Amino acid sequence: MAGVSDPQGVSLSDLVARFGGELIGDGAVRVRQVGTLEGAGPDRIAFFSHPRYRSSLRLTRAGAVILARPFAGETARPRIVTDNPYAYYAKVAAYLNPPHKAVPGVHPSAVVDPTARVPASAVIGAHTRIGAGVVVGEGVQVLDGCSIGDQVSIGEDTLLYPGVVVYPGCVIGRRCILHAGAVIGADGFGMALENGRWLKIPQIGRVVIGDDVEIGANTTIDRGTIEDTVIEDGVKIDNLVQIGHNCRIGAHSAIAGCVGIAGSTKVGRHCRIGGAAMIQGHIEIADNTDISGGTTILKSIDAPGVYTSIFPFLPHREWLKNAAHIRHLDELAREVRELKARLDQLERSAR
Amino acid sequence: MAGVSDPQGVSLSDLVARFGGELIGDGAVRVRQVGTLEGAGPDRIAFFSHPRYRSSLRLTRAGAVILARPFAGETARPRIVTDNPYAYYAKVAAYLNPPHKAVPGVHPSAVVDPTARVPASAVIGAHTRIGAGVVVGEGVQVLDGCSIGDQVSIGEDTLLYPGVVVYPGCVIGRRCILHAGAVIGADGFGMALENGRWLKIPQIGRVVIGDDVEIGANTTIDRGTIEDTVIEDGVKIDNLVQIGHNCRIGAHSAIAGCVGIAGSTKVGRHCRIGGAAMIQGHIEIADNTDISGGTTILKSIDAPGVYTSIFPFLPHREWLKNAAHIRHLDELAREVRELKARLDQLERSAR
Amino acid sequence: MAGVSDPQGVSLSDLVARFGGELIGDGAVRVRQVGTLEGAGPDRIAFFSHPRYRSSLRLTRAGAVILARPFAGETARPRIVTDNPYAYYAKVAAYLNPPHKAVPGVHPSAVVDPTARVPASAVIGAHTRIGAGVVVGEGVQVLDGCSIGDQVSIGEDTLLYPGVVVYPGCVIGRRCILHAGAVIGADGFGMALENGRWLKIPQIGRVVIGDDVEIGANTTIDRGTIEDTVIEDGVKIDNLVQIGHNCRIGAHSAIAGCVGIAGSTKVGRHCRIGGAAMIQGHIEIADNTDISGGTTILKSIDAPGVYTSIFPFLPHREWLKNAAHIRHLDELAREVRELKARLDQLERSAR
């Protein structure tokens, strides 16, 4: 994955010319890779973004450090001062680690339907199948062992890692990354009950994925029942996430691993959903909402903010003792009300 | 996925002749596809099944509507009156959207063991492997990139989407649908501890799946340790579900996405398990039990009903304030008991 | 999967000679397979490890039983007495069910980079791709439909079931088992926010997996951001588990299905994490910690023990009644404090 483009690395002056920020120290210093404050040697550049790591900053042997103004005096290493050190680091890391591009071409073992359009700049990996009428954009990489259903369209410069399955008719935008084993467009879980038997509801909608979306390994996004399931631009989804049919995920929202979002739910823009959160179907989550990891959301959220629903963990014996009362909270609350009434009465008669 | 068999669609009279119900309005009206009340134009048929959507019913431009008797007067559109509009809709949708069937035959890139039995009516997709002694039923479709282990049997008209893996010896019934990336028959999580090391317990049982079962994308069902893991007829399982070794899932139960069922648990017939529920191992769930999404079940359930165990979500600050008391509920309950005793005492002496 | 090496089976005397324990009864009795106390016939050997199954022990028709000293008198069947019947059973089961080994060789449909090193003793299955510079150990089996990225190394006698994807640069130890659909080394979920857009942080670390590790079906383990994600020797991981970037899982820990472990968390050695548990990122779990299934861990655990955080399940109506109070626990606790103060006051004035 790694692979520095230039074995001489890049000078700090070059970085500042390219990405801005203020340089303090020797601009001729060259770095070849990013590193952590603790682990980086003189050929690496590290970043500092949280006061918690102050002692690591003081001790770092990194060739240079990216940090914010208030901390610029806490190291003597060459440093780049910027408002958003983590974003700056992201850009430097991306510059030093350009994504690997496979050699364009269709692997001889791939099976490409003659009606599919595959430009010469695309990569189609070994043992991959491209269905009828598929439209592949310039610079697309569909690595090995993928299955691209009929009439799918994949926007330019999108990368599909091995073993991705895209069901027929789905649309994937530009510059997306789909990790291994992701399944896009399987049938939603729709069925009607009749006499104790489930009748399958055909799922005739699509999945439509915008530009700059990243989808994690083994994540599943179901096609819509009638209309489409939509993942808007810039959404980032981690591994093992399930997104039900007819959902819409608003632009630039991020969804961490193991999250489940049931069908027909609309998640707003710029939301952040923590790992293993579970979101009920048929609800709406306001823009800019943060949902804590492990939280279950059963109703719509109208106001942005941070929402949480976690049972605090305890040593098992204490849990046993305390959790038992959960089943009787209503009774406990009633008892407190009764005590209050009796106390009111006593106080009145004592006056 | 979509694809109406007849470009002229079907007349309402034909639908009623085929599926029953009472027609109100012009039976010559033809519909070509299903739609939502909001989105459907005159060539589509929609359904109405919940009073919540009454205003959509009044405004719909659908060519026809499927609905129940009490609401038959709330639209002037041609309509079909039936007791179970959602089931009726399922049948119409299935009729208008017959499942796509691939052209029978074995793709030249498939690898089929000479001892496997593959009828001429079956589809074996590109880059699929069929192991020794496999028995494939009439009309079966194993799409591309699947791996079917030795001695597996697949009942007639069953459909495996791309990338399904079936381990050796498993049995899949008739008319099943297995979505992409499902893994059937991996080893259960069985091991014995000896001197701090785990010894693997060989998993020599199978997975046996009945007829008319649907299994979601990237769902995993483990083989039994000694006896079999069994999924009975008509069970519907959503994406990213884990079913442990030796489980038995009763007929016509439905299991939503992200559910985990630990080993040796028996789920009854006609149960409904909501998304992201977690069910302990070695327990039994009564027939007709509903488990709410996000619920953790730690003990057997003897009586049917709806069961829930969700911590209600709150704005994070309020959660912090309230959740802290969970760790001290036992103390709080004790304090209430003490207050009660003291109050009893005071009241006695006040008399 | 099953398949006894010797159709005559093995005598109890042979088992005791091989694995120790004390034989009571006829050592010439031969068993061909393991079985359950309830299901085993005279050609099978069963084990008894929990007093709960005492009645099954008395009724068993098994050819022999493995049990601990205190229960040796509760059956008249031939029996092997041992301190750890379950571990003994594991060894007998493994002896009677040696793992299936495919015939060594590279399947003609496999695509192996000429720079990869694949010994003659290895199996490379149909439709599998082996990347540049990959090093495959002696006796390794990479079954069909796998994708092994460039520069990966796989230790001797490791088995990859169909459809496993290993991203470039990862290291897998000896005698590991990776189940179908596992994805090793996808990018961690790392990104920086700038002006409402997510910038991807390149993930340049690897996944390094020790010896004797088992990884379940469709489980995902992300590569490190800068340094490596590490799974130490003897770790056992079930299906549909997500392990985030930069995690370290200590030796001989076991992680059940549907668990999520967020990035940069260190789990100690000999831990046991129950199904569907969720562990926060950037924390540390002490050696020998047990985490109950369904539990959410939000903070580091310094002391070994069993930890739990489950909301007890209730019939839905009772849940509604009781859960409502969770949102007002702080108020309830305040009311109790106030009642106490008022009662203190009353008691003082009553004296």
C-alpha cells in the first residue's frame, strides 16, 4: 500500500508551497513518509492534534511536526503551523502515498459482456465479470473477483477492491472506493404476510451512489423497493454496515463499522454515526446529528446534537444487582411519589 | 431487476381474475408497474395499507390503488378492494416483475467437478466452482463467482447470487434465494480451553436449509458441531445476520439485518426478530414471538408476545446525567426502602 | 467435512494410550465418531461436562463417554475419566476427523504472479489470484476464489477458505484458518474533516496475524494507519467481527460473532469477548477480561473480571412503562435526596 513516489521525499518548503501553513525551522529538511510522534524517525513527518499527546510531542524524533499555533513552542523540531493539523496531515500523507494504480487493461480471465463499455484506461481484474450494458468510466479499476451486474454504471476513477458485487441497474459515482466484499443492490427485506407465509415483494428500485463515496469491506446496501436507495456525495461508510432499502444518506455523513440502518430512513447531511449504532426504519435524522457508538435510535431526531443510549457497563455482579431494578423502575417511581404524598401529609399535620 | 413481461401491462380485470378482490372503477385500465402513492403515474398501481398515508391516497395520480374496504371511498381512482392490500400488492408486483432468469448452461470459465450432477436447465455462472458429488436441481441458478463445496445439494429453482460460498455437505432446499456473499456452513465457534490455549472442536454437522428460504447478503450460517444447524421452510433472513452452530430456526420466521443468534438456540415458528437483536446461545424462543430491533435476549422465552430491551436514547448531556444513576440503582432502591421504613415509624408515632 | 480416517475406528485403549486419562470398562470397544449423549449410538463416543446433562448421561447409548472423576459412577458405559473432558473430547474429535486436505497444486484457472513463491506442497484453488511477491508457505491451502494481494506472506499449513481477500502487504502466520469471505487489510476508517468534507487518510500500515489464529466468515480486520494492526498468536475470532485499524488483540483471546472493536484499542491476552459486544476505540482491556455478549465497553478496563452492560428485556408494555423512567433517573434520585432531607428534618422536630 505504501510507496513513496520520490525516494528523496519532499522538502518542508515544498510542502508549505503546496499546502500552505507556516514553516518554522529548516525548510530544506526532507521527509519521505508520515509517522506517529512516538515512532517517527528523522525521515518522517508527524502531526500533533490533541493536548493529551503533549509529552510525545516533546520527545518526538520526527523530522518535522504539523501542529496548531498554540503548541508551536513545545518542540524545537522543524514544524508546520496550521489551523487544522489533522487535515494538513491527511494531505501530506496522501501526497506521499499516492494510491496504487494497476496497469490498465482487461485481464484475460475476466468475462466482459460484449455490450459493456470499458475504456482503455480502465482496469478489469482477473476472474471479474462485467454484465451486459455496463458503463465503466475512464480510469475505473474493478479489481479481481468482482461481479458487476447488467446495466450498472461506474463513474470515472472509482476503485472496486476484490470481491465486490454490484447487482443489476445500480449507479456508482466518480472517485468512489468500494472495499472488498461490499454488496451493492441486493434485495431489500420486503415481504407481506399472508396466512402465516411470507410473500416476497420484488425490489425494483436501484442503489444510487454519489461521487467521492467510500464503502467499507463486507458492507451491504440494499436496492430500493420501488424508488431508489440513495447514498449522496462524500458519504463515508465503514465495514460491516447494513443500509436498508429506500434509505437516503445525506451528503458528507460518516457511518462507522457495524451500524445498521433499517429501511426507508433518511439520514441528514454531515451526520456522524458511531460504530454499532442501530437506527430504526422510517425515521428522519436531522443534518449535523452525531449518534454515539452503540446507540439505538427509535424515533426521528429533529434537532442536531449528540445522542446516546448506552447502558453503562459494570462488573457482572454489580450489573446483576443494579439491572434487576430496571424491571421495577415504574414501581420505584410510584413508591417515591407515595412517600412524597405521605411526607406532605405528615408535614402538614406537624405544622 | 425491473422488467415488465408485457409492455402493454395488465388490465385491472385481469388482475382481479387472477388474484381476487373486488374491482371498483374501469377494469380496462392497464397498469405496467407498481408504484408508491406519491410517485405513481397513470401506468402504475399503488397500494394503501396504513391510515398514516391517507393524504397521499387522496392526492395519488396512480392508475389504480389496492386498498381495504374501509378506505374504498377515499379515492376516486380505479381500485381493487381486498382484505390484505399489502399481500395483494406483493402478488401484483411479483406478476409484473417476474424474476430474471439467466440462460441455462454452464459458463466456460466455471469449474465443475465431473462427479457433480448439473441438469441442462441449470445456470452455472462465470468463475463458479462446483465441487465433487454436488447435486444441482432443475432450474437452479448459481451465478458467478460462487463456490459450492463437495457433496452439497441444491434444490430445484433455487437462486444463488454472485459470491455465495457453501461449505461441503450442506443442503439447500427448493426455491431458495441466497444473496451475494452469504456463507453457509463455515465452522461453528467451538473450542475447548486447555492450559490457556484453545483446542479446535471439529465441526462435523451440516447446515440444512428448507424450501422457500431467503438469506441476505453477507449473512453467515455456521454448520453444526455434531448434529445439524437447521433453517426450516419459509424462513426469511436479512443481510449481515450471524446464526451460530446447532441453531434451529422455526418455519416462517423472519430475521432482520445485523441480528446475531448464538449457538444451539432454538427459535420457534412464525417469530419476528428485529434488526440488530442479539440472542444468547442455548436458549429457546417460543413460536410467534416478536423481538424488537436492538433487543438483547439472555433467557428463554416461553410465552409469545413482543419483547424489548432498549436503553432510550437521550441528548448526550442528559444521558450522562441519567445513565450515571444506573450504576447505583440498587442503592437508590435501598434508600427508598429505608425512607419508607422511617416514614412508617414516624406515622405510627404521630398517631 | 466428516470423514473418519479408519473405517474400523479406534479402540478406547488406543485413545487412552494417545491422550491419557483413565479407562473404566472394556478397552477393546471401538468408536468411529464423536456424538452427543442423546444422539450417539454404540459406535460413537460422547462427553459429559455439565451436571445439567446428568439425565442424558444416565440414558446415553453411546459406545463410550468422556467424563470427570466425580461423575464416573453415573453411567455403566465404558468411559474415560479425565480432568478436562471437553478438551479431551476436542482431541478425540480432531483425531477422528482429520482436516480435509486438497490435492496440492495450482488450479489451471488460478492466476499466480510469476514473482510469487508457491511451493509444490501448496494448494491454490480455482479462480484464485496470487499477487506479485507473495510468499506462500509449505502446505498452505488457498481455496477457490481468493484474492491475495501483492507482497502478502502466508505461513505454513495455513488454510484460506473460498472468497477470502487479503490486501497487499499483510502477514498471516502458520496453521491459521481464515473462513470464507474474511477481508484482511482493508483501509481503516480514517479521515480528517475540512470545511465539511472528509479527507481520506492513507492507511499505510499492515495487518499482522500470528500463528494458530482462526478468523470467521465475513469478518473484517483493517490495516493500520501508520503502524500495524496486530492479531497475536492463538487468537480465535468468530464470524462478522469488525476489528478497526491499529488494534492489537492479545494472544489466546477469543472474540465471538458480531463483535465490533473500534480503532487503536488494545485487547489483552486470554480475554473472552461475547457475541455482539462493542468496544470503543483508543482504550485498553486488561488481560484475562471477560466481556459479556451484547455489552458496550466505553472505557479502559484495568482489572480482569466479567463485565456486563445489558438492558434487561421485558414484555414490550412493561418495557415502555419502565424505560420511560430512565430518562428521569436523575430527577428521581434528586427527589429521593429531598425526601430524605425532609424526613431528617421531621424526625429531628419529632424528637
